[in-house]
Amino acid sequence: MTCAAIDRHNPSARQALADCCDMHKNIMRLYSPSENSVARYTEKILYRIVEQQNEIMLYLTSSRLPDMRQTAWINSHTVRQCDLQPLVNRFAPGQTFSFDLLTHPSKKVIRTGANSRRVFLRTAQERADWLRHQGEKGGFRVVSLQEDTPFDLHGKRSTGNICLRAVRMMGRLEITDTVRFADAYQSGIGPEKAYGMGMLLLGG
């Protein structure tokens, strides 16, 4: 995992924080000067932006370390990197962790004569059921759960503007299947991972 503070005074940082598509491009450039030459899925790239106290922190995981040396929008003296594999190797059924997840709980809606689209789940109960289903697939059981108020992420693509509904879900989970949980932890939970969602932050 890589952890670093974003320099909120840098113009590139301010633009990326206001535009989730631009943030995605900046993240991908940490792996290659041309973001199109790296596949987020194959590299298992996940990231999360977290505001804490007076800092905006970037958490980043992937199959290989990003190159943070030439990144003007990161405070270079704050960069910390560690290997998560020892943690993954210790996963065991029955083990419990607190968790913090930014995600896009949604369902696909089929439209006549058009591509299907994802629709954000309206109620807290629907979203809780969605996470429990993700847990069944991902080798964990949700022991306790609470969520913050959903909010919107905005971005600009070449095809037009996008708006994604996101929600922060927190609580405690129990591992039920070590292999499936390790994969979920490293690959992320739910859709829209390119825009800073899906990273499962674990605590004691």
C-alpha cells in the first residue's frame, strides 16, 4: 500500500479533487506516463481519497508499486509504502476487522433499445442487502454496519459530464472464506473502482 498527502494548493491537485475522471488519469500516470498503456484491472489498482484533520490523504494499492518521484500534486515527504502481503497471508476464517468502504451500491436496469445502466440503490436497507451479498461472494460476513449520507462525484469525459452517487459504509466484518476474501480485498468491492471506490480499508 502507498499512502501520501495530496498538496491541496497544487493546481493539478485541485482540478483532480473536483473531477473524478481527472483524478483517475492522474492515478494511472503513476504507473505509466501514458495512462492508456496500463490496465487498472490487471494491475489491481485501487485508490481512496480520505480527508482527515487538515490533510487530504491518498491510499493506493496495486500489484506493483507506483512511481511517486515525479508527482507534483503529492507532498513527497509524506509518501509511505508497505507490503500488504504479510497481512493477506494472515487472513483466516473467523477473523474480524473493522472496515471503511466508499462504494456505489447499484443494480443494472435493462432499457429497451439501449444499453443497460447502473442505478444507485435508493434506501439504506437496499444498500445494506447489497453489501451483504457482496460479502457472500467475497468471503466475508457483515457483522455491523452504518453509513454516511450519500453524495455525488462529478467528472468530465470526452463524451460528456458524469455524476456518480457514492456512499461511505463502515462497520465490522468476519472472514468466512480466506481465498475469496483475499481476492476481494486486493481486487475491490463493487463497481466504479476507476473513480476511487471499492477499496476495503481494514482496522483492528
